[in-house]
Amino acid sequence: MASLIDILHKQKRVSVLQVSNARYAPLDLSVANGNLTPEISSDCSKLGHYIDDFLENNNANIGYGGYNERRGIYRRSTIFNDNDHDERNIHIGMDLWAPAGTSILAALDGEVHSFKFNGGQGNYGPTVILQHKIENLTFYTLYGHLDMECLPSLSVGQTFRQGDVIGRLGNEAVNGDYPPHLHFQIIGDIGNHSGDYPGVCSTSEREFYLSNCPDPNLLLKIQST
């Protein structure tokens, strides 16, 4: 049976944001980015201005990146930092930064596995997980930081075709207090998770999560413009 990596490589390039004349620029939010000061990374409004300026300066309307990126932006949230566990600061999905209200598209044919509002600062907010089956292999895609309006219309088992609208990007009031963006993640084994799955891990967990959650760009195949 083909591996998940093999299946992702075989797929044609797909889009998960409905943006006309999409122009992508890679956005570095890692701790290695000296321009991203703690003052900026700890404040949603300042981070939003930083991202807007970055996109304008790079003639882009979508910022993307973040897979396997060590970030400092999670230090403000107890979801990622408590005294009982290692700090979680390694991002294991891809972020796509675009305006609130941007339509989110199903990456592949699939059905709704689960959905949930994950509240709290730093969390996903409204989240949808689709289940896919290709070449007898079952896997999942997660769409986080959506708006509230998408959830009431969903039901478990509801089918979506590739490119169907499943929701829209939420704003900071509902999306965990972030500038608007989509957290897109591919998951091999979802275990017992429902409506949620870790999108940030600790250093000690990195090997497992990167193995179970391959780089979304294997499917999206984004190139900078």
C-alpha cells in the first residue's frame, strides 16, 4: 500500500484559500527572525500590522509557512505553556495568512470527521477536520481559525468535494486572538481526537508529530511569486 507521503506527492497542486490572483510570499515567524521582536509577537494587533506590511512589501496577498518552525508567539498563552509539561513551540501545520472572511476550500474529496469550537487565547477557535480515503489509505486534514458561521451547518459524515467551501477565515475575536489566517494540517493517525488535534508540539514530541503530520506543502505545492 502506498504511504501517505507517496499519495501526497501524486496529487496535483490544490488550493485551500479562495483568493483571486493569489500571490504567495514565505513568512518567517520563527525565533530566528530578528525583526519579530517580543513586543510584536506578543500582541495580535502589532503582529497583524507586521504581516500586512510584509505582504505589501513583497507584492503578495497570502503569507505562508510555519511547518516545523520554532516560534515565540505562543509564550503568551497557557495552552502552550504550563508548569507540568515541556513548552510547546514547534508548529506542525502550515499557516496561510489572508483577510478575515476569505473562503476556505476542501483540499480533497472527503467527509466531515469532526468539528468544534476550541476556545481560549492561542487556540484554534472554530475547527473542521475532514477525513479522506485514497488508495485504501485513510488520513485527515484540519482547518483551524475559521469563523463561527460555518459550524452550525456542518454534520459528521457530510461530504465535500475538492474545492468546495467549508467555511471562512475568522477574526481575532473568535480565532484564538491571532491575525486572520488558516492553520492547515495533514494528519495520518488521528487517534481519539475529535474536532481538535495538536498543531504545536514540544521538542521532545517533534519526531512523532512530524512523522504523523507531513508537510502540507507536499499537497499544496506553493511556490513564492
